[in-house]
Amino acid sequence: MYYTNFQKKEFQSYLEYLGISYTEKLREADKVFIDLESFLFSNNPKLNFTNHHYKLEDLNFKFNELLKNLSKIDEKTEDNKQFRVLRINLADVKSSASEDLYLWSYYSHKYASSKGKDKKALEEWHKLEDKISTNEIAEFKRRREVNLSLFVNIIKNHNFFNRIIFAQNRKYDPKYESFGLDIAEEYYIDKTIKEYHSQNICSINAACLCSPLIFLTKEILEEYRLNNVKGFFLSNSQKLDYEILLDIKSIFNYLGIEEAPLDETDFVLLINDLDLLSSIPPIDTEKPIFVADLSVSESPSFGYMLLKDPGFSQVFSFTKKRYKEQSHSAIIRSLSSGLISIARGDRFVDQVAVNFMDDYFTPLSKSLNQPLKSFVNPISLLAQRLEEDA
């Protein structure tokens, strides 16, 4: 029996499709996936490690309450202890602060790392300190110090978990990727992990490898003994973003999927990375196709063309990137459901239907300021195509 507080809707639907039990009660689960931000800020989902105003005492109190609950669970289930994964997002400075604060963070760390020798970094740092308000810098530093102190407390208590994974954000600008307070924090976290001899439990991983869905998919592939799955991926632009390319390769490697030519593959991962697509390039294969649409929400062309395409019967999974969702998350959602379909040996029809409604039609109706019922024709086409291909 599984429990998760993150990506709950998808996770639960995947388990239902697989015939695996899911519970909303932490104490009843055999396997537990906890996202720390979702847990700490459950009363206000708009808060996260980049914008909260909590004191360290408040966050530690809530986390320690979790540890107390886990301890009670362990006392009652000594012979069959839970398998627990704790996922922690590391807040990068670039996406969570102003440009000036981002550069202040960079030059501050660069100067500190030079042990006072980099006078150019010192000069730029002081220029930015004069430019940014004192209160803004103070609140930024306070929040990051609170977060880091909380993480140290978690590492100290690592024995309550089987795995603690810090999700590392990608660096946006290669020119500034070597320094910054987020970089300094990663160094400190890594050092703390070693100091508390917790390397067998704690690690800093790429964010694309920290989703509960990817953990579940890996388990299912192992359970069904799918050790030689081969995959092929392509994008409609034929110029896939380099960072997305790296993420896909990392995900394939983690799941034990071998990249293969189109004529040798077990599935095709199709990435739509174009906003205004006029036609879907043909794919010469009869294998299952997993679709991840990364176009903006108000771009209606791809999803509708996909419905009308003769190859729709080969679509075993569909996701459209959600508002503020990272590209790798949409890809994992599609890839996970598609691979689970292969494991089961049939098409995960509910996932295609629900994701067309939740990821495609609903955001489209909002962005175009039209009621959902105005899309009655394409929705009817979706139902028809799914019934025909059932």
C-alpha cells in the first residue's frame, strides 16, 4: 500500500490501473513518498522555500511532529517497517529572486570563495549592495539560512528514512553557474551529509530524477522484469532544447532504458516543442507513442491535430505541460504512464482521457476565456477515438 503527498492524483490513478492499493493515511502505508514543501506548507500551497516567512523554530516544530509520527509507526510495525522517501526541493536563486539579487548572490559567493583575493567580485558585490534595499537582502539571507538549518536538522535525523533526496535545480546561465548562495548551500549540504555519515541515505540528485512517479515506474519495471526496454525519442522541432535532451537521457539511464533506432524500439517518446504547429510529422512506426506537449497552454493546434491523426490509436499516454510546470515533469508524467502501459500489456486509456481534459481542454478554455462546453466537438472526438481504439 502506497502513500504520497505529491502528484497525488496521477499517483493514485496509476496505482488503480496497476491494481495496487493507495491510502490517504500515512500510518497505513508500506511505501511512503513525502515532498517536504507540500508537507510543511500544506495549509498554504502558494508558499515554498523561496517565499515563506516562517522562523526556523516553526519549520523544525512541524518537521519534528512528522518524526514523532514516524517513530510511533515504527514502534507498531517493527517486523514490517515502512519504506520512506523524503524529497526536498533546493531553491535556486535565479528563479526566486530579482536579477540584482541573483548577481549579488553570485559575487558574494565568488568573493568568499577567493578568500578575499578577487577584488573585482568584491567591487561588483558592493555596487549591488548599494543598489538593493537592505530589507530585501536581509529577508533573502534570513530565509535561506532558515532553509539550510532545517536541511541540516533533517540530515541529522536521516535514520527515519530510507532515502532523502535533495532535488537540484538546473543552473540557468553557464556564465554564472559556478557561484551563488544556492551553489554554496549545495556544497554545505554535501559536506553535512558526509559529516553525519549518511551517504547511503542522503543524496543531491538532478530534479528530473526526484519524482514519486519515476520511483514508482522504476519499481514496476523491476517487478515486471522489463530489463531490456528500448526507447526512441524525437521532437517536432527536430531541435530539442539541450537541457531537455540531457534530462531525457538521465531519465532513460535511471530507468534502465536503452536508446535504440526507430526500427528497433519498444516505444517512441514524442515531444512537441513548437507552439504553432501546422502539421504533425509522420512517424514510421507501429510501436506505442508517448506524447509530451510542451507548447504554451493557449496553443491549441497540437492536441487537436493529434486527435484527428490516423496514428492516434498508437498514443498510449498524453501530457501537456501545466502552468509553471517544469518540462521534465511533463515528460516524466507521460513516460511513466506509457511504460506502465507496456508493463501491463494494454493501453492506459483513462490517463489519455483525463490528461486531455485536465492538461489540454481545461487550461485552453481558461486561456481563451471560453466555457469548457464550447469545445464540445473536439471533446466528442476524443471520446469517439478512445472508444474506437479500445
